[in-house]
Amino acid sequence: MDWYLAALKNYVGFSGRARRKEYWLFFLFNLLAVFGLSFVDIVSGLYSKSLGAGLFGGAYSLLVLLPSIAVSVRRLHDTARSAWWLLLAIVPFIGPLALVVIYCLEGTPGENEYGGDPKAPAPEAPAYAVPPPPAA
């Protein structure tokens, strides 16, 4: 759940990199939320067959559209690809499948042109010498 909330908090963060874990957990929680809200829409009678969506599911999908794009862009950056690769999604069948394969790839180790490695350990704080107590 922390990864999902982290992606939502960084909803307009198109720069930087996102680990596979961040992307796929965000995707999983979105999928669960859409299924749950679709169930609520169907039970409450708010689901429209002609639109193929319900009130709650549709509203949720609109609310997470920008964070979904942002985390997808950051995931592409982790594999050293630009955001333009998202245009593959408009190619029928092959495009979305290619994006899923790219999202499953391990990120480039070390720093790349989009930022530091998100898997790298945090730098340690510099060790400062503790001054001796004043002489009395």
C-alpha cells in the first residue's frame, strides 16, 4: 500500500525513475480498486452498459489517470527509455504487449540520463567527530 500512496503523492512527477515494484504494486491496487468500484456500481445500479462504466469506477479512473501516466513514464525512465515510448499503447495488440514487456524489464543499474538508481542504497550521513566536552 505504501508504494501505491507514494505513486499517488508523486502524481505529477514525470521526472526520475520508478522501480518495477512501485509500478506493479500501483497497477495491482488500481486493478483491485476498479474491480471493487465496478461491483459497487453494478450493485447500486449506477453501471451503464452503453458507456461500459459506472459512476464510481469512472470517477476513480479519471482521478488516477495522471498518476498512472506519471508512474508509467518513470518506469520507462528506469529502463532508459523516454516517455515517447508510451505511444506504443495506440498500436493495436502489439503496442500494449510491448509496453508490458518493457515494464517487466529490470531497470538500468546505476545512474542514467533520467536520474539515480532507485534500488541504490541511500547515501550514509557523513560521520562527524563529536567534540570533547568543555574542560571545567
